[in-house]
Amino acid sequence: MNLTEQLAGVDLLAGTWARGVPHDQFDLLREHEPVHWHPEPGDTGFWALTRHEDVRRVSHDWETFSSELGATFIPTQDEESLAQLNLSILNMDPPRHNRMRRLVSRAFTPRVIARLVEEIERRAEAVVDSVIDRGGCEFVEDIAAQVPVQMICEMIGLEGELWPRMFEISNDLIGSRDDPAYSDVDPKASSAEIYALCDAVAENRRRVPRDDLMTALVEAEVDGERLDNLELNLFFLTLVVAGNETTRNLINHSLVVLLEHPEQAQRLREDPSLWDTAVEEMLRWGSSIHNFRRTATRDTEIRGVPIAAGDKVVLYYAAANRDPEVFEAPHTFDVGRTPNDHVAFGGGGVHYCLGANLARAEIRATMRQVVERLPGMQLAGEPERLRSDFVNGIKTMPVTW
């Protein structure tokens, strides 16, 4: 097959991701066509970016490449859907984005997360305590999901009995877009359930304020106005889903790569000082979000390729994280890798992940417990991947030790 045929055969839509991250296709695109026009059956098509430099550049240039104009998912949205998506901080440009971000940013500063580290480590230890005598478990639900969902729910102020349901709703909302396993899930019903919960919690905080994120959101003002119910609902939904889904999957992929490379896990047991660099390598290796879309606000160009106003431009983070121009031996997992300029948290710019430091602390605490206390862990079946061109998810992963 010649190069033209190879490039024409590139497929970055949902079915491909169910089999694994298509690093062979990314290698091809980075080398031969880093700004690649990708057809999209029934839709407009999009530009796929696979070079680290381009992902960073577009991430920082919100004036040319908007999150708001067409939202951040690849499919074209109708007017009603776009209007609702634009109420979410993920799908806003400055100055609206900056004002909304300030509402919650104080809850995720390095100083705040540093105060939470002891609690995060306590919870990670308790999670492993709860399964260690069983000799095996379903890793995704029993281990990977636990600390992220517990911490974000605790920060929001949700009672413990609600936490398992937040895990289920996250699965429903993320999975129902592409995965046939979720064909019987009604995402609108799941959204309505979480909105109703948000309304109830918000009303409670108006009457009985607490020291939690929900109280901060209820009392916050943007340009002298309080958030309305729909804006509150979408903030709540973003926190619950983004606050556990992405970190959970990072932990899943970290386990897989350490089981494939036991010598790297042994390095961590022998030299715990490597954990800081190890977490960054886990973030590079297991990018939880495949991509975010931007929309060109004007005619422009990337690497000399003309981009027309209104074109979709899709940033592929896993591709950027294996760019040989930035990473030596990019397909090698190395817990001591430094420097490590990965784009796991969105490539920088105004949409840099608010929860980056929280995620780092949760990954480190959970994986350290697994590596040090469950050294004999092995897969008891093939991990079942999520069929999604958006989330790099693992649905189930049975393990034994």
C-alpha cells in the first residue's frame, strides 16, 4: 500500500478506539501529514492535529480556535444542543470562561490540594484494605474509581450513599454517546437525575451553607448575578463527571502499562523517589481524553495548510504525547522520564485542567498502594475498552493477586 492509500485509510472515529489507541496511525500522520483532513460520514469532516507543537499552539490561541463556536465535541451540534453546551465552562471562550473559572479555581489550587493529600492517601489505603484479602476484584469499579469519585463528591458536599450512583451516572453519560453497550441508556434521563440532585443540594445550601464547593457555587456571583439553575446544573455535572472519569481511566491505563512492564513497577518499589516522575509518565502514557475540538474563527493556516473559518480542528493528545520531536523513545514507558512536557491536561492555555493537581495526587496515592501492597497483581481477563472517540476508557478489568 502506497503512502496516499495509507493516509486515505486513516480512521479516527469511534470504532477504531474500541480496539485501542491507534498509535500506528498517529505515527503515520505525525511524519507525513500532521495537519490531516479527516472525512466524517454524515457531517462536515475535520482537521486532525497530531504534532505536540500544533496541539500546544492551538490550545493557547482561543481567539483563532474557539471552544465556544461549535463546542468541543467533534459532531456538529444543532442550535438547541449548542446553546446548552455553551453554558458549560468546557465550551466557553474568554471572557465568559475566565469569569466562570474563577468560581471554582480556589478549590483546586496547589495549596488546597496539598492540604488534601493526607486524606487522599488515607482513602487509597482504605480502598486496598477493602479488597486485599479477596485475592481479586474488578479493578475499575473496586479500585480505580474509588478515590476520584469519593474526593470530588466530598468536595462538592454529597452524602456518601450517593457516591456509587455518581459513578454509574458518569458511566452512562460518557458511554452512551458511541458505545453499543450503553444503547439502552437514556442520557437525557441520566442528566435529568443529576440535575434534580443538583437542584436539591443547591436549595439545601441556600438554607444551610457549608464549607463546600456547592455552597461556593450557590453563593457565587458573575458580573453581579448569581448562577441560574441551568448554569448550576451544568457546573455540577462537569465537576461530578470530569472529577472522576478522567482520573479513574488514567489509573486503569497506569495499571495496564505496569503489568506489561513489571520492571518499571519494581523500580518504584526499590526507589520511591521516582514517584513524581512516574506519575507524569503515567499521565503522558494513558491520556484519558482522546481529543477536544476547536473551531476556526477566521481563515488561517497551520504548517502552511489553509484552514477556513468554521472548520473543525481536532487536537489529539495521545498523538502529541508520543511526538518524537519532544520525547526521546516516545513509545517507551519510563517511570524516570525527565523532562516530560506532556499535554495530558489539555495542552495549556485557558482550558488547562483545573483538577490537574488533584488528579496527580489521586493517581500517585492509588497506584502506590497497588504497586507496593499488591505486587502479584495480574489480569484475570482482557480489559474491556469503551467504544468512544472522546474518552480513552476501560469499562471492566478483572484482576487477581
